[in-house]
Amino acid sequence: MKRKILFLGESYRADAITWMKGLKEFGDFEIITWELQTSNNQRFKRILEYFFAPISIRKIIKKEKPDMVIAERTTSYGFLAALSGSKTIAIAQQGRTDLWPETSVLYPYKKFIQKYAFKKAHLIHAWGPVMAIHMKATGVDMNKVLVLPKGIDLELFTPLTNNSNKIEAIVTRSLQPEYRHDSILKAFGILNQKGIDFSLTIVGDGTRLQSLKDLAKELQIENKVIFTGRIPNTELPKLLQQSNIYISMPITEGVSASLFEAMACNCYPVVSDIPGNQSWITHRENGQLIEIDNIEMLAEELIWSFENAELRNESIIRNRKFVEENANYDINMKVISEKYHQLLNSQTMK
């Protein structure tokens, strides 16, 4: 009989899709999902729905009888998993700490519910080392922690070297303020003023779309910037393969599947200098690390990256090998699936 998992989280997200797909494929699990139906724009209504969520989740558990509950984000769905009453719970920390933003009035509350979620979980996913550092500092039992990224599909994200004689950059992060697309556009504005030829592809959707289009126009680079809008993940490899530089400037980061995807497709990474990126990138060795919102530095390092073609070509070969060894979806999701079965077997024996 197939084992059943209840997934708590936003099932439309690429990260969640990868997680669930891998569990079906390598663990032969049946997956059912539950998520909040109210959008983030309706703040009060969403909080109200969240408050009554444990009742809805317990009803689903009573009806569907899942063998285990898994959840993303320790301070939201992870906490709901902890309240679910399930005998087997796995939660995943999505960000460097999940306690974001740090200036929020809810920070002490988030800290409290995260601690509770950590205590109740039988398995905690740290998708990368930067997350495990936070867990250890919080006093988590590290025997419960699995430090392993979900990985990416290396048959889909394949390498193709771009030998273009101009910068052909790509950004694949959600168009939200924390990803600093405005800084990226301003850096390309500097490149344009210097007479440096480029093309910039911005993939995805978000609240900043129109203002970013307006900024590109203001900087007089709108004819060199392509906004694709939201695209299926299956179309992304082709766009990455057509690019030679990948840019990502978040102000906070856990583990970025987008970075792995770019590295797998031979894009040279130029990313923000934060712990989540420092785990994978060493400045001017296999990519560039840029101070947050330092537009001049970003422009200079883009020029340096492009002019140092030999280092760039050596780096992309090393980066592909690194992804194959550390972020292979076929290997990593098999490990995760086996871990779930072991956990369920051990819980059954109790």
C-alpha cells in the first residue's frame, strides 16, 4: 500500500513542485496538499485564515489519514505541521533563518513558533549549510537535521557555452523588492553610458514589474532589456543557455535553486555578497560577490567578468561539475525519499 504525505505549503512554487515530484518519483509516495487560500494582499483575512488553519488541517488528516506531514517555512506552514498532531513531521527552513524581516514587530513571535516547530519535527531540512548554522545557534537537535539541497534536474538544465562578443545577462528571481532588480538595471545603465553593448533578460513576475519597466525606460536601456513575464520552468534552460552571465542580488538568501540552474547551464554567476551565496561562490574564483546595492561595484565586476573570458570559461566547467556532485536532483531526492521511509518505519516500530 502506498504511503501518503500531506504537504503544507504553496504548491504552485517551483521549489515545492520539485520537492513533491521527487517524493513521488523516488519514494513512490502519494501526495495531497493544503495551503492558505487568501492572498498576501488581504493581510487581515489571511491572518484570520491562518488562525483557524489547524482545525482545517486536522480535518484533512482525519479524512485522508496521511502517514506523515511535511511543510515548508518553519515560521508559517512548519508551525502548522507542528500543531497537526501527526505522528511523523518533516519541516523545511526556506530562508537563511526564516525570521524575516528582522525589523518586524512579529520577530519575537516568529522566533517562538519556530522553536516550537523545530521541537515537534522529527526531521528538519536545511537545504544548505547556511541554514544549519542558524539551526545550531538556535539549539536544534542536529541529529534531526538533514543538510542537503533538493537539487535540480540535470537532464533539463544542460550546459551550453555562449561565445557571444557581448554581455548577455539573465536574472531569474521573482520581481519583488528584496531581489533588488532596480540596482541591476542601474548598473546596466552605467554600462550603457560607457558604451558597452549588452542584452539583459529578466524572467518572472512580481509587484515590481511595471516600475522596473519604467526604470529601464528612464535609464534609456529599454531596447536592451527583455521582460519575459512568468514562464514555465521547462522553458528556462533555453534562456539560461543563451546567456553568459547570471545575476542575482537578493538581500537575504537560503539556498537558491536558481543559482544551481544557472551554474548547470554554464552561466557565470554574479551574485550578492551574503552568507547564502558565500556557501557556493568564491569571489573572482567561480563567480563574483557584490555588496548589496553597490551599483558601481556591480557594473565594474560585470565588465571584469566579461573581459576575463579565460577565468570565466574555467569557472563554468568547475561550476557544472560542482552541481553534478552536490545538487543532482536524481541523487538528492532519492536520499530524501529513503530518509522519509526510514523515519516512517522507525515511527511504526515505536
